[in-house]
Amino acid sequence: MQGILLTGMPYAGKSTAGKEVADLLGFQFFDGDTEIEKLHPDRQRYLDENGDDAYIDMEAKVIMGLPLKKVVHAPGGSIIYSKDVKSRLKDCFKVYLKVSLDVLKERITDDDRRGIVRLKHKGIGALYAERERLFNEYFDATLAVDGLDPDTVARAIVSLYALHNLTTEKRGMRYVSTNGHSTASFSEAMKLGLAPDKGLFVPETIPPFPAEQLRLMRHLTYPQTAFVVMRQFADIPDDGLRKMCEDAYTFDVPIEGHEDITIARMDRGPTASFKDFAAQLLSRMMTHAADGRKLAILTATSGDTGGAVAAAFKGLPHAQVAILMPLGEVTDTQRRQMTTAGGNITAVCVKGTFDDCQALAKRAFSEMKGLSSANSISVGRLLPQVAYHFYVWGRSGADTIVVPSGNLGSLVAGIIAKRMGLPVRFIAAVNANDEVPRFFSSGSYAPVVPSKACISNAMNIGNPSNLARLVWLYDGRMDEKGNILKQPDMEAMKKDILAVSITDDETRKAIKDAYAKGIVLEPHGAVGYAAVQKLSSRGLGKAVLLETAHPVKFPRELKAAGVPFTVPLSLAGLEKLEEHYLTIEPDFGELRKIISRMQQ
């Protein structure tokens, strides 16, 4: 792998940070001053007796003999004067560690013996200005280090290095429909939502990350991870996409290690749900793709998607959003997140199940022009979820990622991550809507009609849209009606995914069992927890559960189980806001009128 060059003015902390960078990456470390002192123990004496030019030449000979791959070099800043050294090290990733002139003046004394080339002739101020100009011309990145401890500096360097090596190549990506008759660019596919042939868009190819790049991804922040992943799929210029990721992801993913399971808390976003990871970036990408044109967005929700979409699109000047929810099947908190948004957000309660809501939405996309989707049928909603699988793996060392599953968007995103090189397998943990485990067991698909109402309400889906994508990923084909036209490779699918159904009684027991071990889970996370217990004999290795929502969204079940919880700041005061919503039968004519008014 490409080596790293660290330099800067004296006392910038090059050697201390460099050693830690080498440890983090498993690289060799070479301190330039130490290498010189093997030949000339008193560097200042050599400089005094031979002069600046001779010292520069001597230093160059030392540096020229050192290796370039999988190495961290921390030479003195005077290497910037040597054309030979700059040519030799040009292919390294070069980081200028910048200290301010005021800090430098405090550290350098008149009797300094470090062998600082040109200091006596120029003085510290002029030398600083000269070298800063040369450093800025030569180096790939600048890191201001005033006030930073060595560990922070080292980790920032590694992060910059990883980002540099993970963004050297960008492929153009086309999208094809799972029905096989439509193609589009990323922006086109995102705006369309459903493909014109009624299938779902999928990437035409899935670009892999080599093993060395995967190891580097462990050192990225979440916004950096999202950027590195999404640039493989999105037709958005890097600078714009990077900014979108930085703006969207101002929250982290806490990883909790417990005795028999690790929990990834996906509930720290603005609506306390894992849906924020997709919705926050989707709103920014769709705004970019619209380029000032009006957006009319329709989405159906079984629980958390609606609130996340409302928060992500609320107040956007060119966007009008309608959100369909099944009346009585979402919690009070989930409903209020949609009905109190107001403004450009229209909440619609449908007297039916989520599958009714989803069917209405799909018909609208098929029959009405100018609509975009914020559901996971949209490839722009699906693909941002790929990033958190990489991030969770990198932070936890997961062997198995446990995905509480409903419409299968998170699971499909995980399988895409696996095709990109992620070395894990998955548990698809579903509630009593068990169409996926039955499909895995028998090879014959039959939806659950009507879907069953379970306490893990966001997973009350009897006919998941993203199953068509999962089938496609395993070389099969499923049409928009749920008919298997070409059987997927079931053995490969079952090798990668363990699918299991959990009852409400098992879910309630899991909430109590987890709390007895100091783990607070809401019903969806409890479904995943119960799945791990049920499959513990299957050689899961380190199992990491994606806890999808904050427990406060499900107070009735947690109170019944005797599990205390706190209200996050993002949800505080929600119950005091006024609700506004429409109520309709699962009738397309009623929905058409709402959409028509929204599009005016």
C-alpha cells in the first residue's frame, strides 16, 4: 500500500503522531532525525560545520534509501528543499502538520539543537512563511494540529489517508429494473422511484472494495463512510456529495458490547430511527437532482419511515410530500412525527394495513406522472443504507449482522454491501409476518394476506417490495405482483442469510430477558435479539444487532415489561404539538385527489 509522508515545522509532533499512525495501519515507521543520527549523532554540529546545503544533501541521501510501501515517514521539514527527495516521495500520501507561528515561537529557543536548516539566516518568521508556501504546493493534505493531542492527530491522519485511498476511482453507474425492461441513471432512477416497467431499480453492477480498502474503511467517520460508498453509485460530483454526507450525518452510531450480543444503536438521528440514515441523505440528493424544479413525493410507512421522511423534507421550498400510514397500526409517537410536521407535509391515515398503503402508492407511481418516492422502493432511499453496514462492521468486527426486517430494504442494502466485499452474513429477523422464512424453507413464495398486526409494527408487512431486489441479487426474477418468474439461487441465499420468524410472545420475553442483562430494547430490536437466541447453535460468531428505533416510541410495551426509558431531546414536547391529517379508505380515487391538489 501507498506510504505516508508526514512533515511540517519543528515541534509539530511528526514523530509522535507518526509512530501511532504506523501502529494503527500496521506499517513500518521511520523517523528522519533518528535515521540521520545513526550517521551523525549531533545534527546541529553537522549543520554548523557544513552549512545548510550540505545538510540538505546529506538528509536526502538518508531518505532516498528508505522504503516507500506500507511505511510512515516523518523526516524534517527541510526535505522540502530537495528536488530528489520530493521526487522520491511524490507517490506517498503527503500530510503537512501545521502549527501556528505563535505556538512555534513558544517552542523554539535561541539555543535549539535540532538542526533547523536556514533558521539562523532567515529567522523564524521568514522561515515559517517560506516553508508554508512550499508545503502547501507539495502536500496532499494539511492538518492544523494546535491544541490536539497525539492520538487525535494520528487518527485524523489515518482517516485522511483512508479517504484518499478509497476515492481514487469512480465508476459510471447505470440502473436496470428487476423486471428487465427499463434503464436509468442514478438521478433518473431516484426521481422515478418505481421503474416504468413496474419493477424496482437496481445497480447494473456492484463495484467491489478490495480487502486492503475494506481494512481502511474501519478508520472512517460515518459521513466519510457514506461518501465513499455512495460515490460508487451516485452521479453527483464528489464535492457536492461529500458536503451532503457531512450535513446529513451529524449523529453517530454507538456500539454497545454485551456478553452474548453487540448492539448498534441506530436511533440517534433527528427522528430516533434508523430510517434517518436514508431519509436525511435522500432529501439532499433529490433536491440536487431536481435542480430547482418542484418535487412531489409520495411515501407509504408502516411506522418509522414516515417520520424520517417528514423531518428530512420539511420546509424544503420546492417539495410537497404525502405520507400514507395504516390507521391504528403505528404508535402515537410515530403518528405524531408525521401529523405535526405541517407545512409541505401532508399526513394521510389509510383505513387498512401497510400493504394497502403500499399498493396505493405503487398504483399512483404507475398511473400518475411527476411523482417521486421516499420509500425503499426508491434506489435513492435504499443505497444510503449500504453505508451503515460497512460502518457497523468496521466499528464492531461483526461476523453476523442481525437485521430486524419488514420491507427488506436494510437486508438488501446489507447484501449489496456483502457483494462489495463485506465479510459477514445476515439474520433476517421478522415477526409473525413470516413470508420470507417460509420462502427460504420451501422455495415457494406466498405473501401473508392480510398482513398480521404485531407489536413490532414497522415490520407488519406481508408482501415486502424489496424481495424482488433480493431475488434479483441471487440471479432470479420476481415480477411486481410477487410471482417468481425465475427461481433464485436458494442455496447461496440461505448461505448468506438466516431467516427466522418471532412471535409477539417471544418478542415480549426478549424485551424482559435483554433488560435483565442491562440491555434496553424496543419490540423491533427485541425481535432481532430473540432471533439470535433461537439461532445460537448456528455458529454466528460475533453477532451485532441493528437496534432500529428508540425505546420511547413504544412506551406501552416497555412499561408492561417494567423497562424504564428516557425521552431523547429530538422527541421532547412532541405530544404538545397540534396534529393535522387526512383519513381515507384504501381507495385510489381518494388518493388521486390528494396528489392532484399537491401537484398544483
